[in-house]
Amino acid sequence: MLKTLMVSIAITAIAATATAQEREREQIPEKYKWDLTLLYPTDEQWATAKEQYAKKLPAIAAYKGTLGQSPQQLAAALDTFFDLNKELSRLYVYAALKHDQDTRVAKYDAMRKEMAKLATDFNSASAYVEPEILRIEKAKIDGWLKDEPKLKVYAHYLDDIVRRQPHTGSEAEEKLIADAGLMSDTAGDVFGIFADADFPYPSVTLADGRNVRLDKSAFNQYRAVANRDDRRQVMETFFNAIGKYRATFGSTYAGKVNRDLFYMRARHYGTTLESALDQNNIPVSVYTSLISGVHANLDAFHRYLRLRKRMMKVDQLHYYDLYAPLVANVKLDYPIDEAQKHVLAAVAPLGRDYVATMQKAMNERWIDLYPNPGKRSGAYSQGGAYDVHPYMLLNFNGHYDDMSTLAHELGHTMQSYLSNKTQPYPTADYPIFVAEVASTFNEALLIDHMLKTIKDDEARLSLLGNYLEGIKGTVFRQTQFAEFELRAHEMAEKGQPLTGEALDKLYEQITKEYYGHDKGVCVVDDYVAHEWAMVPHFYRNYYVFQYATSFTASSALSEKVLSGDKAATDRYLKFLSAGGSKYPIDLLKDAGVDMTTSEPLELTVKKMNRIMDEMERILDKKK
């Protein structure tokens, strides 16, 4: 399969909330906005670079039909291929970041679409590369790797091509698949524009008389307010507004799933899941075992839900209660300066160099911090510009969750930074499967630091509860999402229509099982059936399960580092610097965790139960 545009982007599992004092972008101090001039000083210089790049594309076509002539010729072709790939990625990153800082600006939306076309042109021009390599005998390639030093950097890449030989087409087929890229992102683009800019978000009047427009960021904020009637009204209003457009959302998601079906069939895979996971050589059993393992541990999740019910002192826990603070009279608010100090102190076990680089990210405008109208919701780290530092988009609101998101995205940033610094470009881009390990690792260090800092029982209950929220949101909720995504694809593979109504029914069924609706653990109200429609992660093919696997991996790894195990710390830092030099399962084995076993999930559930034990002891003392 063709090595396509290498753009690293990692999105948080839980979207960052917006601030009630949202400001226009020009009102935000420059130090809190990213500086994109290191990518390109101006939009005009980006445009010039794009035009010059388009003129370079014929360079890769010049090697067509010659890759098997000699190791030197193959090395020269791959050098050209990856150089063009690297430059394309940098161009794309600039256009994407400009777009995301204000999605309402048509100019930047057009730039992003121009890049999608340019990427398709590159993929089409280089579509011959992998089929041509596959015509070279494996023994010859092995010999060339031994004899030609310039090919050493491509050893893993060449091994991966040979591994996927049964799923690589002829030159004509590969060109057709590459050309299909012009259409492949349409469903996701339509969803993004509709959800972020054009959707008619509803308004509600809260108990204090305020009228609030419930866009996605405001919904994330107000679903967590202390007033229970406000929470119910906010969630009911928001989800019912989505439900009015479930046919539209069903159509866009069906388009995305149909794209996956096309690539599955074009690549001769048996299922869309197999097609997606084989890109990184992930056994299908890792995905299915996660789902079955979580089902086997739903009792622990239901214990958490019953603990939440106890702490909230409600007769019956409802879905709209799940985001309210567990300890109502404790406010864990952290202005950005304070949040930065805590995050830096938390990661101190990883060494001075690690801390110093994070300080640079904070002080040298790697981060776009605050929300503004039109800005993309949520948070991410973008490390796809190899020769420039990574960039981070946040929507910081000064709560503990926002501080945790800062730590999370800095984890991504550090992995991108260290991999880009240590690895040559062809092996710098780390696999998606390991992308959430560094981020959730940082979150684990942060909660450990905060628990050492705070001794007050109420505050500790809040922090411990926040960690449980992380497990709920990252392990159980993301696995719930993963099961929905799998079942939806299975429906399509069987020829069943993916309508908004059918997807509502599927989502409601899965959600009620996870939250123990029929057991009286948590009431999942009917309108929750529409929630799937506003989840952007579903437009990234079989992505969400990796939040859960990464969380369990980082949980195991962080325990070793926090215990003072220097060898474990060294292994972890090497993992952060390893990029994509190996397959992801092997990268994690080198770091000290085996994801083909049930151990990481079991250890996570044990830790979860230990935390609930401590919380129940504190609650019992208060009786």
C-alpha cells in the first residue's frame, strides 16, 4: 500500500470546554496564540511554496520503471518520494492550522481543500512505487539492504510493503485508489463544516435566568453545572436538536463507512476492521478482545456509577448526571500560569530535558490556547511538520480538566518532538496505535503529583473522582464508541442501510448495556440515542479504540516510572523517540507492555478498584 501523506494529528478523547468569556481572536494576547511563521512567514509565501511544489511532482514520475535496476536507483527514488512527502506535509499543516483557528474563514477552507487535491496528485504520481517494489524479488531486496547503506533508513518501510503484498494492486489499480482520494474525505469534511459552523445550535434558559446558546463547547461546559435541572435541560435540548437532523448525520456517516468499504474491497480484505488494523500490523484480536474484556469488567464500571450516585446523593442516577462534579463544593480551577507550573512539576520524573522542552512549548508560542468564535472545538497536537516543532490547539477554560488536557496534548507534542528529533523522516511518524500512550501517561503523572500536593479529603475525593472520570471517558466510553463503530461497519458489510434511525437504535442499545440501564444502575434517557451523531472521532477510521488501549498501556508504564524504576524511565523515553521505526506492538513491548495480552486492562481495572476503595474509605469517615 502506498506510503501517503504523513500528517500526525492526535485529538483528545474528551473535548476541551469553552470559556464563558469567549473573545474574538484579535482580542487574545499574542503569547497565547500559536506562531505559524516558522512554517511560512505569510500566506503569500505558503502559496508560492505550494506552486513550486506542484512543479516538483514530475520528479517522482521520472523513476517509474527503474526501481528494480539497482539499489542506488531505488534509494534515489525513495529519497525523492520521502522528500516530496515531507514538504507536502508541511504545506498541509499550515493550511490546516490556519483553517482550525477560525473555521468561518473561506480563504483557509479553500487552502485546506487545495492541499487535499495536491495530496491526491502526489499519491497518483507515485502510485507505481509500491507495485514496482513488489515486483523485485524479496531475496534481491534483502541483499540490497545489506550492500547499500543509503537503503538502511528504508528497511522498515520495505519490510512493510512486502508484508502487505496480497493487498497491493497493480500500478493501474493503485493509481485508481490514489485518485479516489479526491472523494474520500468528503463525508468528514461535510460533517465538520456542518457540526462546527452551520449547525443551528439551540439555546436554553438556565435557572439563574441566563440564556445560553449550546454550541459544542458550551454544551461541554453546561452539561457539568451543579444545578441538576439545568444539566437535564441542557442535555435534553442539545441531543434533541441533533436528533432533528439525524437523517443528515446518518447520511454523512454512511458516506464515511462506504468509503471504508471501498478501500476494504479494493485492498482485498475480509472486513473493514481487518483493513484498518493491518495498516499498522495490529492483530484484529486486540480490538475484539478489548471489547470483550471491557464487557467482562462492566461490574467495576457499574461500581463507579453507583459510587457517583452515592456521592451526588440522588435517588436515581441519570446520564445527564455523569459530567457533574462529584464533590460539589470543591472548585478545582487553575489559571494558565498555575496550570503550567503543576504540569511541569508533574513530569519531573522524566528528567530535566523533558521538562525544558515542555517549557519551550509553553513560552515560545507552540500553543493556541483560548477559544474564539469559529475556532475548531476540542484539542489536538499536530506534529506533521518534521523540520518545525509541533503545534497544539486547545480551548482552555481554567478548570482541572483543561489543565489535564494541557498535560495530555503536551504528551503528544513531546512524542512528536522527540521522534522528529531522533528519527530520520521515513521512520519519524509514530503509528496511531501508540499515539495516545504519551498523552495519557502525562495525565497519570499529573494526577499523581496533585494527590501528593493536596491532603484535604474533599479535594482528594474530587481528584480521585477525576481520575475515575478519565478511566470512564477513555477506557469504557471509548470502547463503547469502538463497539458502535464496529457494529455499524458490520451492518454496512452485510448490506444493511445506515440510516439515522438505525444508528440511533444501535447506539441506544449499546449505551444502555454499558451503563447498566436495565439493571437500574444509570438511566439512559431516550434522547441519548442521538449522541453518536456529533462524535467527530467516528470520521477517523477505527481510531477510538486506541484511546482505551493506549490508556491501559500508559497506566502500566507510568506505575513503573513513578515507582522510581530508572530502567523503566529510560525505556519509556526511548519509546517516545522511536517514532515508527518498528511495528506498534513491538514498540510497546520494548517499552515494557504487551498489548496482545489482557494484562494492561486487568491492571487498569485493579487500579480503578483501588481508587474506589480509597474514596469509599473517605466517604465512610464522613458518616
